[in-house]
Amino acid sequence: MIEDDFYRSSSQFRLWSFTEPSLKSQRATTNAVASDRVRAALHRAQEARRSANSSAAGTPAPGGDADNKPVEEKPIDCLTPEEEQQVLNYYCEQIIQLGDAYKPPLPTIVRATAIQYLRRFYLTNSPMTYHPKQIMPCVVFLATKTDNYYLSLRQFAEGVPSTTAEEIIAPEYIVMQSLRFTFDVRHPFRGLEGGIMELRAIAEGQGQPAPHTRTQTPEDLKRGLMGIAPSPSPSPTPTLNDRISRAHHDTREILKYAAQTTDAYFLYTPSQIWLAALRLADRPLAEYYLDTKLGGPGTQQQQKENPFYALRTKLLATLANCAAMLESYQPLSSNQDQMKTLRRIIGKKLYHCQNPEKANLSGQKRIPAAAAAATTTTATAGGGESGTSESEMERLAKKRKLESDQKRKQSANDLFGGELVMQRTKEKQAE
Amino acid sequence: MPPARDVIAHRGDDDEVCPVCKSSRYLNPDMRFLINPECYHKMCESCVDRIFSSGPANCPVAGCHKTLRKNRFRKQTFEDINVEREVDIRRRVMHILNRREEEFDSKRAYDDFLEQREEIIANLVHGTDVAKTESDLQKYASENMRSIRANQAIEAQEASSFREQQTQEQELARLRREAVRQEYENERREIMAGREDVLSRLAAGRPADAAAIAREGQKVLLKKSSARRSEEERIRQKQAALRNSDVKKSGPGAVSSSDKADDLGGSSLIKGLKKIKTPEPEKPYDPFMGYVPEKRDYYTLRDYYPNTYLDPVRQDTRMQAGGYDLQEYYSRTLMEAFAGLGCFIDEEISQRDIANASDISGPVATKGAAMAAVSSAGTPDASS
């Protein structure tokens, strides 16, 4: 399908799509790395404090050691990946609320983009390293920019309680780097509008059959739509148009909340998400709509003739999974128990296992060279894995440069440069 | 079959006799003998006119029943009729088996081909296996019509260019000779003039000056000749340079690419021919790399969709004035509605992950590569 190839070329598919196990292992790795570093950093901080104390006292006495021993033995209680997820979900809801604080409220799409930025950011970073409280305003501000909803920083800072403009943009470079500079988020909202638009056209007898099911006439489509099972919702709607409008509204609500605070964006494509949401809102309608595209269930014979039969079965299973995921969502605020545990996690646990070296972001903000210098100094101080990864980064950069040089040289050898078409097809294959 | 040897040996003698009409050169001094490559029987011109004017007829020589045609009669080139015949056969065979060296895989294959050709010629000349050889030859000729023609064309071209070059060289040589002659002439004239001048001065001057005048005259002559010589040298160098450049220019032009369009492996007669690679026809350039711009698989775009929210936009001139087109909106929303509907991330991404993993661990299974894999999988936490 051509449309699918369009999606395959997006950065969301290439960089930000995961299978469930890979998503989980990614989070586990992030958590493990961050925990190690937090422990090391806290340890270093204690050492520093102790040495400062002892030098202040001027007595490297055994008593000092005795003082510190119980502190060292106390294990640092880091967040588990699950707790991190809860924290993250909490801040996703905070973003939605933050959007309401402005007049006019931030558009849904800006909030959704911000939430996805936050989720992508915490895929490779841990709340223990960067506190979500600092990151959240930054991603929202970034989203207003990438979604072309202009707010000045001052104006924006007024909506965020108890921070300054400086603090908001302090982690911006780190955020962008963690987003791998891919700011494009494919949302299901516009797709939903398109689907509803087409459903309405069908309802008014102006539907156009899909390219592969040419035999259907607009009247057939309309009759089919009239004939679908009534909506399972408790209050039946009088007309078809009302039914579509209601489905539209319900789907939108699902997309606004459930789709944002679950991992749907990582695991499914936007069109699968909106169809799954529509399936939740009005299942017969969604299934009928899908049948107009891919052919109905039909008899055995028809199934054999239908070229999309395999695709259809697979898609229905995927939609069911996605719908289950969306359905499982419960707003945190509705669940008092959860809120209580969350407060404990964020209030106490996260406070204790916060990486002290990353606390002050405005100090190392924006200028990447400065940030790199800062990390190298910490690396040389602490040694260990951060140092190697730093040199690794340099090595990678050098390798990239070498490769591009080589490529340029190769094309320079050719009198008229390399072959255009061949190169492109090769790249495509490589993808 | 061939006429008696002694007759030919005395060719041109007065007592030469036409074997058909028995008239001798003695009676008819203008008598010319003609032969036909069909049977190589010699007869005089008047006999040919007499017998074959009214169409093809049998050879009048007793025992030879070949049918001859008048237009095939020609003058004998070689004294020995056997040589004549061999040259004819050779010409014919070479005409058909005209493969060129560059068409063969190796020098060895070409040499084999040459040997084979000689063998065929020898067979035809000496009459061994004539029927089979002839049929082979005919078969080959009909199968490889095109390449034979192409090679003939190339040969003709080469011959004509060779001739051209030849005449050019002759012309140049002539010019050089002319120039040398001219030069010699000039020199001689000058010497004469100088001598005369000295003589006249000697005649006019006093006897005491005689020796001085003679010496001076000698010196002038020497100077002139040396000046001339250096001038000539200069011109000669220039000409040489010109010639060199001429040769260079004609050098690469002589190499012409031969057209080997047909007969891949078709010629069972000749072995070791290069496989002819016909270059693949270049595909037309496709800027969309297989995409058809307006083609969609999930939906058909309409010109209009009923929508209470969008309908006012159609009428709103303020929106239309800026170039806003609802059509764009329709196509974008519908595209986003279906873009990726058939992408099953759990399958495609896991396949991609596997591919990536094998890519990285395959060629460079170093620690650095593993680190690169980790950082490319996106752990800035570990690297920043």
C-alpha cells in the first residue's frame, strides 16, 4: 500500500517505533544505567562532603570513619522502571492540565506533541537523572514552537507556576538531543478528521469506493452504512449523522487522553490508533468503515478472492490489541490509591535518588561544548563508564566524518559524480 | 580440367590458339583470352560473344558440362590458372569468414579461427569434402548475415581511410621534395650572385684591395648560408611538430568499434567468440522511484466532502484569497487517516532489529561496535 510506504519514511516509524519487548528492555536499560550513575554520584557527593568535613575538622581521625559508616551502608533506593512509568504518566497528565492554564488553552495537538516529546525523552533518560518537573515545561514550550503555535517565552512562563523563563529553557538542548532532533510527531487526530469526513460523505450518499473495491456504488455504501448494527451506547442516536458526530466526539476524547498516556504511539501507527479508538467508541461503525476499504468478512470463497484478506485479519488483531491498551487507561486523578502512592514516590523516593550532578541544569545549559566539558570533568573525576562513552562519542563522530569524506572522494573520482538513480535505489534497499 | 601447361607457358606468342575456335593470334593480333571462374576454361573473346550472347550455355570444352554466363567472364590475372582459382576461392571464403581479431576472447582463439579458415580454403582448392564444407559455409553465411555485413563495412571503411592516408603521405612527400628543390635552387642562385658581385668588385677595385674583397665575399657567403641553415632548421622543426600532431590525431580515429549485434553462440562453426553483451536499455528516469503521484490504495479522493465545519471556508473569500485550498486539506487528512494502516510495527521493527543486530555484530565484532550499537539504539543517558 502506497500510504504505508509514506509512513515508513517518517522518523516516527524509523526511530520511535518499538515492539513491546524492545520498549521494555530499553526502559530497563535506561533505568539500570541511571540507577548506577545515581548511586555513584551520591557516593561521590558523600565522599566530597566527608573530605570537606574532615579537612574542616583538620583531624583525619578514626571517629570520622565511624560517623560515615552507617551512611554508606544504607542502600540508595532507586526507582524501578514501573515507578518511573507512573511518574511519567503523572507528568503527562500534568501537561494536559498545564494546557488549560492558558487563555486560550493550548491546542490539543500541542499538548499531545509535548506529551510525546516527554515520553520519548524518558525512553532514554530517567526521571532520576532529570526531574520531570524541570523537563515538562520545556517540552511544552518546544511543542508550541514545533507545532507552530507561537507564544513568547515570557508569556509562556507566566502560565507555569513557580519557575522562571531561564529555568524553562535550560534543558532545551538536552531535550532536543534526546529527541534525536526529530520533532515530527504523527498524530492520529487529523486522520480521524479524514475518516469522519469520509463517513459523512458515505452517509449522504456521496461516498467514493476505495480503489480496490470499484464495484461498489455510493448507494451501496450508503445502504451498507444504514444497515449496520445499532450503536451499543446506552442512549441511542436518532440519525446517522448524529451517530457519526457522537462517535467522532468520543474517539477524540479517547485520543486526547488514553492514547497520550499509554505507549500507543510507540507500538502502533497513527491510523491504527484512531481506528482502534473509533472501534472503542462505536464498534459497528469502525468495522463497517474498515470493510469498505479492505472488503468484508464474507464467505470462504470471497475470502480467497479478496487480496486483502490476510492484511485484514492481521489488522483486526492489531486493532483489538490497540483498543485493549486504550481501554485499559484510567486517569490517575480518578484513582485515589494510586495518587497516594505516586505522591510518596515523587515526594520522597525521587527526592532521595535524584542525581545531584544533574540538578542544576541552567548551569550547563544550551552550549553543548560547555555541557560536554562538564561531563568530561565529571567523567575524569569519576572515571568508569561515562568516560568511555564520551570517547566513544568522539570516535563515532570521527568515523562519521571519515565515511562522509570517503563518499565525497568516491564521487569526486567519477567525472560527473556518482550515478544518481542507482545510489538512491541502493539507499532505499539499505533502508 | 586445367588446360595444358605448355599453352600457358607460351602465352603471348604468335601461335597461341583459342581452344574453342582454333583461331590463332597470328591471324587476329587483338585476340584476348577470357576465363570463367566456374570451370576456368580459357577461350577467346569472340567465342564468348558468339556462344553466350543469347543467354547461359554449356561450356564448349569437351567433357565440361558447366553452365556458364557471359557476365562472369573476365580476364585472367595470373598466368597459372590454379593460382587464379585459389585466389578466387580465397577471396570468396574470406568474404564470408570475415571475423576480426577483436571479436575473439583470446589471441589463441583468433589463431584457431585463422587456421580453420585456411583449412576450409585448402579443402575447396584441393577438392576434399567440398560438399560439406560448402554447406557449412552457406549455413554460416546465412546465420551471420548481419555481422558479416558489419565487418565488411568496417573493412571497406578501413581500406578507404588507408587509401586516404596513403595519398596524403604521398602529397606530403611531394611537397617536401619540392621544398628541398626550391631551397637548393635558392642557394645556388645566391652563391652565383655572390660570386658575380665579388668578381664585379674585383674588376672595379684596385689591385691592392683584391685580397680583402675576396675574403669579405667569402665571409658574406658563409654568413648567409649559416643564417639560411638555421632558418631551415626552424621550419623543419615546425613541420615535424605538425606531422606528429597529425599522426596523433589520426591514431585513435583508426580504431573503430565493431558492431556485434547479433549471433550469440549462433556460429557453431567458429569457436571462442566473445560473448556479446548487449547493454541493458536504460530505464526512463523516475523521480518518484516507483510512486505514482496521485495513486492511492485505501481511498479515492473526492472533490467535495460534506462538512458543516468546513463548508463556510468554501464561501469565505478571505480564506480563498490567501490561496488556501480545501482540496489540500482533504488529501492531507485522508492521507494521514491511512498512512501506516498496514504497517505492523511489532513485525517490521523486530525484523529490523534483527537485521541491525546481525549487521553490526557481523563484520566488526569489536567492543567499540557494541558500544556504537548501544548508543545508536538511543541511550543518551549512557553517553551524555
